[in-house]
Amino acid sequence: MIDWEMVGDGYYVHESICVKCGYRFIHVRPTDVLLKDCECGKCGLTGFVIKTGQEIDDMEVAEE
């Protein structure tokens, strides 16, 4: 099981969603960066990203 709260040296890994546009994504961010300072990868707005609470191990991974 992946520890989605803390991975490696000072990074968080979790699923996030932008509450403004609905874009869901796997988020990797340094521990010193707050969610309120994160930018949505789709709409580009800052301050609307939250964690979904979805466990990464439970998610289906799309194959390329």
C-alpha cells in the first residue's frame, strides 16, 4: 500500500480535485506547499484544490 500522505523526502502524494472546474488528478507536492497555494492543472486557478480522500491504491490505473 502506498503511503499517500508522505512519500519520499518531503512530498505528499494524493488525489485532488478542483472545486471550481471539477478536474481530478494525482497531486504530488512538496510538504511546505499548502493546498490553498496549489494551482489547478486544467483551469489554472489557485485556491480551489482540495484532497478527495480517495486512497490511491483503490484507484484504477489507465494503461497508455
